[in-house]
Amino acid sequence: SSNQIETIDSMEIFAGLDDLLSLDLSFNKLKSINTIVFAQSVKLTSLTLNGNEIEALKFKAQNELKFLEKFHITLKESFKIDQNTLKALTSIKELSINTIKN
């Protein structure tokens, strides 16, 4: 956490991290994240994206984060979460969504 990352959109970023269980990308400069990058991280159970300025969160397939149990995210106030995004989180046990003013 606390780097200067602005976007995550390449599957190669997490290549070879098949056993990744928890990922904390808090307090970066993330504005968008394409969840397809987690397609190979099938064991990921915890994802934290707090303290960013997420404008876009794209779920391409329902099984990208199917084992995710904990999800914490900060979104811009104008960001709208569609029902399909929440439906994709089939294993979720802990969900925290915070907003920041635009």
C-alpha cells in the first residue's frame, strides 16, 4: 500500500502469484481497476482498495473474484455500483464501501 499506482489493467501484473490470498492496494492513486487482472489469482480472499479515487471498476466475468470474502474499497461519490458488480461477489462475508467527494 501507499505507492503511486494509478491504474491496474494488465493480467501480467500478478502473473505467477497463483497462491496470493490477500492484496492491499490502499492509499495509492488508483482511478481504475480492471478485475480481469485477478483472473489467475483464484485463491484471493481479501482485497483492500481504500484511500484511492476509483472511478471505474470493471467486472468482465463473474468468476474473477469468486473466492473473495473480504472487500474494502473507497469510491468517488459520483461512482455508481451496478447490481452485476455486487452479484459477482458470491463468497463475500465482509464488505466495506466508503465514498469521497469528487
